[in-house]
Amino acid sequence: MVMLIGYNKVRTAVFISGSGSNLKSLIKFSKTKNSPISINMIISNNSKAKGLNYGKTFKIKRKIFKFNKKRLVEEKLLFTLRKNQINMICLAGFMEILTKNFIKKFKGKILNIHPSLLPKYKGLNTHQRALNNNERYSGCTVHFVNQKLDSGKIIIQKKVKISKNETKVSLAKKILIQEHKLYPKAILKVFSLQRKNQFRS
Ligand code: GRF
């Protein structure tokens, strides 16, 4: 019975570049009965990404794609994803910008997590920018990926209070803890909106 549920889960690839703590939280979530997704591939543009070790630990296929010739690399990546019947992509600290062409091929099936309350602070160095502007709150956002950086439809957000002596390091830590809870929630929300069929083809 459990195997049957596992079989029905939407096959998902997680794209990473670094430590992969969000990847780990997604893997753990994917193994719960409630999860609509299974993590079947880990893709990285960085062969030294620490997060790749989770592939070993949890026996998930890993592939490195060096993004030097982007269009060409993406063609190969698309081929690999199709070959592995991947129907959903979760970006989790992936430091490459995917081309319009790639995004079109997985339209509405790519999610990203960003460490700010979008639409504020798109791009890099979010925590320092929030502190520089004396924000009282920051947080994290999970959104659909469209052709504009960090601008796709927002799925869910979590607010985090900025303390008096906050530094960019302490804020990043606080927000990351929330990210680990928010990404699984976002996935549940996406699927509860009856979009499940959209991930089938
Ligand atoms: C997270 O803060 C994520 O929001 C951002 O990059 C960081 C990745 O952390 N896009 P990790 O690799 O998941 O630990």
C-alpha cells in the first residue's frame, strides 16, 4: 500500500548550488505519507556543493551540469529530466538563472524559495539590504518561477521579526529555519489547489 502511494507521487528534481539544507528538508518531507512529491534527482551546477552528499545519504541520483554554454547545457539537462520522468522542479539555493526557453518547457512546474518577503529584495544579498533599510521584518517566500528573476506568482510567505542587534548572519540563520518549514507547506498548498494533474504530463 505504501509503495502504491510512493509510485503515485510526482517525480521531482531539486536544483542546488550550496549547502542544501532546503534540499534535506524537502527529502524528509517527501518521505512522509502526506507528501505529493518524491525527490528523484538532485541537480547541481557546482560539483563541490555540500548538498550533493544528501544524494549519497538518501540514495538519490545526482547530476552535475556546468553552466558554461547555457543553452547547450540546458538542452542536455532537459533531456536528462525527461529521461528520468521528472515533472516538477524545486530550486533551492540554485545560483544560475534559467533561460526563458527552459522555463517554458516546465511552465508552471518550477518553484523557488527566496530569503525575503518578495516583491522586496529580489536577487542577491537580501539580508544586508533589509538591514540597511531598517526593516522591522524580513522573511522568506516560495513562488512559481517565471521568466523574470524572483517575480513569479507567490505561493506562500513567512514573516520573521528583525531583532535590535541583528546581523546578516543571524538573520540568515533565523530565516533559513523558517524556509525549511515553508517549502513543504508551499508544495502542499500547490497540490491542494488541485493542480496535481498539471504535473502529470
Ligand atoms: C536559502 O536561503 C535560499 O532561500 C536561497 O539560498 C539559500 C540556500 O540554502 N535561495 P541551502 O543551500 O538550502 O542551505
